[in-house]
Amino acid sequence: MENKYPVNTIKEMMAIPDDRFEAFLAELPHQLRELRKTLAVSRIVADFVSGRIEIGGVVWVDDGKTKTSVTYRVSGKEKKGAQ
């Protein structure tokens, strides 16, 4: 069974059990790179839509994999490009 831990703050990170904290730290660089990519994409998307781009909270899934997924939502309407 996968355990999931929100990791938006240091306080939340401290809820990760001691015996799994090293695994979390090993995956952290990958998670940060993916989050940076997502932030960069969200800035590009912001040029094409009106509204806010919201990035959901970051959750570490203790599953032994280094895959990262980020949830984001765009509120507002699409901007129309020049014709």
C-alpha cells in the first residue's frame, strides 16, 4: 500500500516516518526539478488564457518510484490569438 504525505512545508515533511525520510530526501531533487518545469509551463500557458493558474499541493507518494505528478488548474477563459 502506498502512503501519501503532503510536503508543502517543513512541518509537513516532518510527518514522514523516520524510516522513510531518507527515501523522501533521495526523491526530493527529482520532485523539485519537475515542479520547476511545471511552473515554467504555467507561465507560458498564462500568456494564452485569462484567469489564474493554480498549482495544487505537493504530495510525496512513498511507492519506491521517482515519478512525480503535479496537479494544476486553469480558471478563466481562453484568450484568442491574433487572426
